[in-house]
Amino acid sequence: MKTKDITKIAILTSICVVISIIESYFTFIGDIIPGLKLGLANIVIIFTLYEYNFKTAITVSLVRVLIVALLRTGFGINFFFSLSGAMFSIIAMYLFKKTKLSVIGVSIIGSLFHSIGQVLVGVLFLNNYNVMYYLPYLLIFSIPTGIVIGIISKKMLDSASKYI
């Protein structure tokens, strides 16, 4: 891997980490539904997926989850919620991007699959299928958050294409 590529990955990851940590302080969003977040770091992940490739996007996503765990959340159940959500999301976005779905559509898919991944981890860790009742609420909120993140990502991609 070239130094230029490593530098790009480091910058994108750093931006993701900063956004994730800042977003973690907006706890009022989680008062609506515990664990609910806007997913602002996904703007950078979507940008990376479209401007670079799947390998770079999954690297940025994984390293972000690890660094945020080191700096903020630790490696308890929250780490596994974050990891599963990130992996389900990035894989789903990659697969749906290949279908020529719009950036906003891909973002919505990522948001939906992030919630699905987190609920599955909840079921596994808590050994309680009642966690599944939480899923419809998360999915309902995933759609507007996916739309917002998708719109911002689309604008960012349109702007960046002039400079990259």
C-alpha cells in the first residue's frame, strides 16, 4: 500500500472518529429510543465507499469502531453493538451500491442494516428474543436518518468530485 493511500485512510478514519465521539455527546437523541443515533460518521463511510472502494471503506469503518472503543466506550457490549452495526451496514451498502441504487437509497439500506445488526447482537448477548420487539422502532427511525445522511453524502460526493 502506498503512503498516499495510508494517509487518505488515516484522514478519513480520523474524521469518522471525531464525528463519532462528538455525536456520542448528543444523548438527547437516545432518550427517544435508547441507542438511537443519527450515524453522522456514515457520511464519511459512504463517501469512502463511492470515492475509493469497499476495502478502504470497511477498513475505515473497522478502525473507527476500534478507536472509538479505545477512547470512549470500551470493549463491552457497546463495542459489539457498534461493530455489528458497522459491518452489517457497510456490507449491505456495498451490495446495494452494485445495483445502481442512488446514494440516498444506499444510505437508507445502510441505516436499516445497522439497526438489524445491532438487534441481532442484542438477542445473542442478552439471550433474549424480546429484543426483537425493539427492531420496528429502530427501523422506523432508520429511514429518516438514512435519508438525511444520504442527502448530505450525495452533496459531499458531488462537491468532492470537482477536487478529487
